[in-house]
Amino acid sequence: MREVNLMPNVSLNFTLGLNGLYLSLAIIFGFLIALILLFRSGRGYSVHDTEAHSTNYAGVIKEGHGGMPAFLWVFFVFMLVWTIVYFIQHASEFAIIFAGAG
């Protein structure tokens, strides 16, 4: 009688290596997107615009004001989504903390 192996012949090293590859590619892709957004920040905001919207402090220091770059918008949205996902995943832990000992 011949044995039937129901488990596929995939080693743990192969599985972890494949997940590691995907994680590495995701990190590299995210880093490249962040660099592109960072390098393109402020491209449409000229020196003249900065001078026009600047604040003068005692005639010594001028601080320029500009719009928020896409880099910051993307990462603020990412942090907001990450926070919401974190709170949803750990809701049971926060329920224990806020349940009170009363």
C-alpha cells in the first residue's frame, strides 16, 4: 500500500524566504515612493512666493510659509490609517484597560 502525503512538499525556509522577499520588495517600493514625493516637494512654490508669504521677526529673521507638500499629506494619511487599523486590531486589549476595576 502506498502512502499519500497530503502536505505539499514546501519547506519552511522556502515559505519564510518568499515572505521575506515580498516584505523586502514592499519596503523598497515604499522607500522609493517616499523619496520621489520628498524630492518633488515644493517644486511649484517659488522663492518669490516664499518671500511674499513670509513672517518677519524683529527685522532679523524671515520665516517663509508655503503649502503642505504631497510628501506630508501622504504620510499623514498613512499614519491615520495605520492608527485606525492598530486600534481595531487591538480593541480587546483596550477594552480590558478601559473596563475599570470598579
